[in-house]
Amino acid sequence: MEIIILPTPAEVGRVAAAKIASIVADKPTAVIGLATGSSPQGIYQDLQRRIAAGEISFAQARGFALDEYVGIPLDHPESYASVIARDVVGPLGFDASRVRVPDGRATDIEFAAKEYDAAIRAAGGIDVQILGIGANGHIGFNEPTSSFASRTRIKTLAPSTREANARFFDSLDQVPTHCMTQGLGTILEARQLVLVAQGSTKAAAVAAAVEGPLSSFVPGSALQLHQHATVVVDEAAAADLQLGDYYRYTYEHKPEWQRFE
Ligand code: GLP
């Protein structure tokens, strides 16, 4: 795992975006795993800058969202289908027909979940999966005790996740209780993972995921099983890391040929 500690949230967005951009530059038809939430917003903003500069284009790329709420209409402004359309598809110039979000409204949720995993496989697999992390260590909506082997499926949101996401809704009551999320096993099949975290509220989760024992109690620790995971955090989110100085030293001494920015 590569851990990159940067001074500011803006730098986190810039460096994580450089990683995504290098993949799309090499392979314009790349399949991108798209995350919602506040954490990846800096990535999307920096990618827009690169698009405007003519460095990259997502016109031929494909996208698969990580997760979706179950129990709110498709056109609800906070459905992840709406959020992905508003924050990612439009601004990055994806072809909307090449971007999918799990169908949280399906009458047969189990079938829809299996079909989603099958569609990812049929697209050739995800080249790079963008991830944030919840304060309780969740990735996607894989709450604590999610199996490392889990596939896309319905999950019950942890009360703390509902509270954290209440800021996007008028009241806590309106936050759905369930979701459909790519499983940890699904996420681990992506060729590369890029997890970003900013701010002190993520410090404990980042340390547990990166340096703690492999445990389904901390779903983010699944990244330790991946061959090519990059974790990009600001100083506040890095505060609980025991080997912070080593990660800074490693990044400073990274061989030129390994650099992606
Ligand atoms: C959300 C999403 C995750 C996200 C996490 C952190 O509920 N389902 O994909 O990474 O929780 O959210 P944020 O980035 O807003 O802190």
C-alpha cells in the first residue's frame, strides 16, 4: 500500500486526481469506480481542470458507482444516481449511457445486485476505484463486520452513518435505512484503489484501516489485501498514523519512474 500524506485537502484532491488522470491518459476507455460523499469532490474538481487543459477526456470512459440508497426515488436530489449525474457525469463529460449506479429501486434487489457485479465483469472490470472512508471505517457502504468476500448487495446503514449523512437531507428521519453497495470482494477486484480522506474526523479510521489488524470490524482494512492501493490523506487525517514519518520519507524518495504526477 502506498500512503501519501499531504499538507492540505486541495493537495489530496490534486494528487489523487493525477493518479486517475494517468490511468485515463493511458487508456481512454478505462472503467472508473465512482464514489460519492465529500471526500472525492477535490478529485473531481481537479479532473475538471485537467479536462479543460486538454490533458484527458472521459468521453470514452465507463463508470460504475460504488453504492446507492434503497428507499428514495431515482430523481431525489440525494439519490446517488442524482449525485453522480450532477457531480461526475456532467462535469467530467462522461457519456451518461456508459455510467451505471446500483439500482436501489429494483423490485428484485438480490437480482439487481448480482446483475451489477456481472455488468462490472462484462465491462472488463474496474481499472481504478475511487474510495472515501467513513468515520467508522466503512468503504462504499460496507459497514463494520462486512465480509471481505462480500459482493454487491443490500445493507442496513449503521446509525452513525445515517447521522453523518443527515447533513445532505432535511432531517435524520429522511435518511434511508438501507443501501445497495459494491461488496468488499467486488471492490478488491478493481485493478487499482485510490482512497482519499481529509480532516481529523477520519484520523482514527485511516489509522485502523492502514496500520490496524485486518478485520471486518474495520472494512477499510480490506485495502491491505490489495496489490495496488494508494491512500492519499491530509495531515489532519494522518494524525493517528504511527509511521507517518516513514510514509513522508518514502514519498519524498519515490523513484522518478514510479511517479504519476
Ligand atoms: C458515505 C459513502 C461512502 C463515503 C463515506 C464517507 O456514506 N457511501 O462512499 O466514502 O460515506 O463520506 P464523506 O466522504 O462524505 O465523508
